[in-house]
Amino acid sequence: MVLSRAATDSDENVCSTFGSRYVRTALPKYEIGEGSIPKEAAYQIIKDELMLDGNPRLNLASFVTTWMEPECDKLIMESINKNYVDMDEYPVTTELQNRCVNMIARLFNAPLGETETAMGVGTVGSSEAIMLAGLAFKRIWQNKRKAEGKPYDKPNIVTGANVQVCWEKFARYFEVELKEVKLTEGYYVMDPDKAAEMVDENTICVAAILGSTLNGEFEDVKRLNDLLLKKNEETGWNTPIHVDAASGGFIAPFIYPELEWDFRLPLVKSINVSGHKYGLVYAGIGWVVWRTQQDLPDELIFHINYLGADQPTFTLNFSKGSSQIIAQYYQLIRLGFEGYKNVMENCRENMVVLREGIEKTERFNIVSKEVGVPLVAFSLKDHSFHNEFEISEMLRRFGWIVPAYTMPADAQHITVLRVVIREDFSRTLAERLVADIVKVLHELDTLPSKISRKMGSEDFGNVKGKKVEREILMEVIVGWRKFVKDRKKMNGVC
């Protein structure tokens, strides 16, 4: 949720060009109008404003799915009016969620017998899933400390500084100290050795990331598990692991099956994954699964009966749409293991094409890894005149949304651009993006740098060989003339 503020310096009315066919009266922006308007006008007014949004297919900042098959779109619309929480009224939808939980738990190698039921729940996204998993760890730790007669008021979680903001939210909202392993240049994920060192008797769990948001890299959960097993044996603390597999949970099982990161490791007690990322469902669905029923305290589960029957629930919210759950089940049975593997391998191949194209420019260092989430994170080799933020800004002229950001502590001096490869990002689009990056680099090379524009004539003269102010000014003018001339050529209509 984004906190909204009314813009006070803009027109306070909403007008629509085509909506005027139906209504001529302007609508107030920040209060409900006195009367009704025709449905056609309401539709057109909103559609006109939404034209200024970016194209979701070209939003390369997001991991979230932006395309599904028409058959699944139809299922979503047919179920969009179902409130999932009313389990007694919609028992089939509840059954489909339970099937999804069991499929995902077995995909993550949960130690279940053939007739055993997995413990898990569908959530709005990985943020809610992480909150639920964190609460379970906190309650288990508190109960253990109470039984031992020890203080239980200062719980902490150990993570890397590269964790997504939802972990910071959990720590702040539920009063848990967040102990972060700082990053270093060239190593942008949590160091398992440093993480194990930071663990103490108040640590409720260590959170490992399977697919860092910053560069897509998988953290070494296997080594973390081995280090904690040794430390637990020495101290008797029994510190567990949660794996935040929001991005990588639907990737690793299909193209890196030999990688040990899931319930095959004894200390991994819970895993979250985003169905709306590489689970290939539109935004609004996440999953959290636990190793065994004992890893989710029963005291956190609520039982309600005022909707018609006894219904156990463990969520932060109450009402929730059913359509994303149904869409997830569609993808799981439609694609199967083979289908998911094909999609993920195709994403990886397109990532390689983009990576190689960017490397050929010889202007960037690649920050991402070949094994991990299919994305390319890259940083300029030379920051003398221009930076990644300027490249990101200029790429928007071509429709591309490519984020530029700084790394967390202690690598905040590193700035990167990141392109996420989703199912709907083709090889053709990868090649076109590389061509547009080359165009942007060429245009930036013809412009005076922001550094030179901010410097005084004396300082700039030191950089450029003691040039006089008039010569510098002429260079700026010539550069801008060439830029404008090239833009006119590029924008010409044939």
C-alpha cells in the first residue's frame, strides 16, 4: 500500500476529452461528486488517465507477472466476486488452495508421507507470508524461553543487508531486532559465516534469500545450515532457518534441481514464495509452507464459525479474492513440471542474450550472477561524466522502465541498473533493449556531463586542460545542437 496525499498545486477537477460526449460537467478529484454520471463517461475518464501509466510488459523493474493465457484470464473474471475467506460457501476454492499448498510443499521437498497433508497457506504476497513465518518463529522462541525461565523480550532476526523491505517492516511492526550482515563490494548477498557469527541466544531465526532483489543471486543456504548445525550443537540454541524464496522458489526446482536450499536441509523450517512472480500469476498471491505442523504453533491459528462452519485461519487480513488462488492452480496443472522448466529455461536463455549484448558495449560491469534469478544487473565502468540514473531516465523515452539504485550498506557507493527477465520478455525485446542502451550511451557521449555543468569554470578548466570559459561554453552549445539534430533524425516519420 502506498500512502496517498492529495496534490494541492493541481487542478481540482477531472475532465475527459471523449467523456464530454456524455457529460460536460467537470468532476471533483478529491471528493465524491453530487450526482451520477453515465457509465460510458466514467469508463472513458478513467481510461484516459490510465494511458499515462507505463506499459507493464516494458516494466523491467518488476518481478511480477504481467501476462497470462486467455483461458486463465477468463477463470479469473469468473471467480473475481468470490471472497476466499468464506470457505464454507466456496469449498471447491478452499480445496484448490489446499492442493496448491501440497504441490508447493512437495516441490520444496517437505518430509511428507504419501497421505500426509502439508502445512501452509495462501497469502496476498510474500510480504504477508514473511510476516506469518516470522510470527511463528517469534512465538516458538518465546515459548521456549518462558519454559526455561529466561527473558523473552528481546528477539532478533539475522539477515543480510540485501533483504527486501518487508523484513524491515516485520521487525518494526512486531518489535524484533533486525541484525543485518553488511555487504562488501563484489559480494552483494549475506555471508553465511558472518551470519552464523551474529547469531545469539535471542535469535529466532536466520533469514536466507533465494534470489536477492538486488542482483538475483542465490544465497548459500547449504553452508548456512551446516554452520548453524555446528553452532547449535555447541550452544544448545537450536537456531532455525527461514528461506525467503519469493523470486527463486519457482526457479531453482526446475533448472537447478541439484541445489540444496529447501526442506532437504534439516534447519529450514519454513519457506515463502511469490506465486505472482515466477509462479506466473498476476499480482496478489503468495505462499508460505512449514516443514511440519509442529513448526506452526496452534495458538496462532484462529477458528471462526460465523460464516457457517468451523474455519481455521492464519492470515493478517480477512477478506481476500479467490481469483489468484484459482489462477495459481491453473498454472500448476496447465504447465506441470515440464512446462515450468521450459519457461524458466527460456527466461535464462534470454537473460544470457541480454547479458552478452550489454557486455559487448564494453561500457558496463555485470553485477549479477549466471546462476540465480534470470536478470541482468550492471554498472557503468566509467562514472567520470554520466551515471546510471541518467541512463535509466533516458531509457524511459523508448518506453523501457529500467531501475537504477544504490546498494545497501556497506556497498552503498555502488550504483546499478537492473533488468528482470520474465516470461513475456522475448529475445527480440532483449536485442532491442541493447540497441536502445547503445543509443542512449551515444547521446550521453554527445552531451556535457552533469559533473561539468555543476563545476565552476576554474575547476572545469583543471579537468579539461585549462580551457577558457568561452571555449567551454562553445562546446556545450555545439553538443546540444548535435543532440537536437540527432533527435530530429531519430523522430522522423517515414
